[in-house]
Amino acid sequence: MIKFPRIMGKRKGPKADKAPTPSLPPEDKPGQATPERRELIRRALETRRSKAHVFDGLSREEREKLYAVALKTLMPGDK
């Protein structure tokens, strides 16, 4: 079995099958994000939600393998 680093800290309960969808950054903080950036984030989250069903059919082992490949691809300097 592949060991993965904990990214989000310790779990408090049983693991859910799907990760929660992140929410948009709060707009009540002035100067945090431009309207263009907020729109980009909104569109990215919309795309993520529309494509999330692709992972529903994967087993835990397949998800772990995919996670390992993604880590190697996105963080080539960290091994």
C-alpha cells in the first residue's frame, strides 16, 4: 500500500467518499481578490463540480494511484 503525506491534518471522523467542494473566497474582505480573479475561481469551481463524477467509479486503490501520479506531476522537486 502506498503511504501518502497528510496534507490537511488529522481526520476527525470517517472519510467521506467525495471531498467537499471549496467555496468562493469571501467578498467582504476588500482588496483580497479582483473581480477577474473571483470570476476565474467561480468558473474553475463550476468546472470542477461538473467533472467530479468521473472519479465516482474509481476504487480506493485507483484513487491512491491517481493521487501519487498527480503529486509527482505537480511537485517534481518533492520526492
